[in-house]
Amino acid sequence: AFSICFGCKLYNLIKKEKATHCPGGVCEIQTKDPIQKYSLAQGIILLLTVVTLGYGTYAYVTKLPDRSFFMKKVKMMMLSDAEKARLEQIKADKEFEEF
């Protein structure tokens, strides 16, 4: 619960001898090597991937026919106000033609 570093410190306070079986290097402060840091190119790739996945999900949900109640709800949540108004107008026109 308190990690190895706390355990080693507590052991050193209680016992006169120092802790010798701590896992290698967990108590030392480590700095990241240059290969472990994100570069600008990686950040741009990540951003483009997230934007593409977001747009793909939006296009998938709003362009395909609704087959379940859940998809109808999700589709209505993702539509803009103008698209919702257009959809309501189409429904009203269909009801008028059926009447």
C-alpha cells in the first residue's frame, strides 16, 4: 500500500542494518531518456488520430439507418439544431402526405 520505498525507509528506521533486498533502483529519482519523451511528430499523429476517430464515429452514427432505440437516441444527440429541425420538417411532411 505504501510502495517499496516506504517499506525500505521504515525498515532502516527500525533496524540498525540497511535494507539490502530492495528491487533495483526503485528508491532513486529517475529522469526520462530522450527516447522516452514525446516528440512533436508523435503529438501531431496522436491529435490527427483522435480527430479522425471522432469524425468517423460521428459520420457512422449520423449517416447510417437507425436499427435500435439506442442508436436513435445517440443520433438525435449528435445532430445539430439545423439538422434536427430539418428532420422534424421531413417527419411532418410525411405525416401530412399520409393524412
